[in-house]
Amino acid sequence: MTRTDPFRYDNKRALVVGGATGMGAAAAKRAAALGAEVVVMDYAPVEYTVAKAIKVDLQDRAAVDAAIDQVGGPIDALFSAAGIAGGPALMRVNFIAHRHLIERMLAEGTLRRGSAICFISSVAGIGWEGNLPTLLDFLATPDFESAAAWIDRHEGTNNYGFAKQAINAYVARQAFPFLKKGVRINAICPGPTDTPLARANAALWLSFGQGYREATGTSHHTAEQMGDTMVFLTSDAASGISGVNLLVDSGHVMSCTSGSWEADKPIMDLLMGRKQLPS
């Protein structure tokens, strides 16, 4: 009997939340190339061929629920890729809506046994372990509305850094209960990656680690590098991997942590030890 290629997605359905552009689009295209039927949710129009495109406003729970109702069948790979850089809706868009979607689909069996989830986190989310009590208090909120209310009550949490820490803590925390249902969950933590969102915040996001890139002869990451990694993590080839926040940064963080690249060590020490980034 011929063993099925564990990297392939034949006879699988993938849902990409935030797949119109950037890393989400790259993941959607790679999964489709590997045989998946791909459904994309996004507020922006999807301008490439997919099995189904669903418009969704992640700020609004009712809109998220309406979008879930349109998925139309079981999902084997879920990519939580949507995010914004700032504004009042940041935590709802970057984390709260994703959690609601994941947990509703799990409860209803749409995410079936053997499926896998991959979030896009960030290097900005490292150091989450030092903020774990606050993060666990936030994650203890039972639903969309209570999570949004928690953010409103806690000054300094509606920001990009806290959102990425929340993703990392959620991935680690949910590995056990999700695996009991046969579902894996991971995240990627990209270094500076050339996407439309990053270009809109280029002075901060794309300048980070420039000295390291010059010293190693590397360049900014591409959306395709991140999409390929996400598709690997939700494939059967990664069946033993869960609860992992995977750095995809050409070794920048680990080089700083170990002292082989010292120029950025002060900022990495700040990231690793900080409670949250300023809003």
C-alpha cells in the first residue's frame, strides 16, 4: 500500500481567516497548490481563485457567526491570519474574533478530529511567559463580549504586543484540551516580513533587525516563506507538533538570546522581560 504524502492536502478543506493578502493569501495559495479546497474569509475582496470567499467583519460577533454559517462543511486546516496594526478594534480583530471562531467550530465539530490550527503571531509576542498571570486572567473570559469588556477595563492591553502575547499564551494553553479532541494548534512568530500591512508600518516593522540582516546577508522575509511554514504546521507532516510558537526569523531572536549577535540584545531583553508593548 502506498503511503499518502503527508505534505499534501488532497481531499482536505482549508479555511483562511484573513486570506485576501499577505501571509494569509500565501498560505491559501500554497494549500490549494497542494490539493486543498480553500475557503477564505476577509473584509477585503479576494482577488484570486478560491473555492469560496466569505466577507467578514471581525469587529462584530454577529458578522463572525454569519460567516461561520457560510463555511459549508468540515475544515481540516484553519489559518488564523487576519490582523490590524492599531485602533480601537485591534484586540477584537487580532485575537478575540479568532478565538470565538475556533471555539465555535470546535464545539460544532466543524474542526474535526485530525484537523489543525495555525495562528500568525509575531516576534513582538515573545516574553509572554513573564506576563502569564495577566494573560490567563484575560483568557479566562468565556466569550467574545466578556473578552472585549476585559480589554476595555484594562488600560494598555488593546495593542499589538498584548495581542501577540495573547495568541502565544492561547496556543500553549490550548494544546492539551484541543488535542483531547484530536485537534492541534500552533503559531508562527515571524520576523520582519514584507507584506502590505508591514509596508504601511515600515518605519517600525521593517527597520527592526536591519543590522542582523546586513551582517548575515539576508533580507526581509516574504509572505510566501510564512505561508509555507503555516501550511507545513497544519499538514500531516507536522502531526507531532502542537502548542508551539515557532520563530520564523532567520535565527535573529536566538542569536541575540545566546549572545552570538549582541547588537540587538538590549531590545530583545526588553521584549523578553516586558509586560506589554506601549499602545
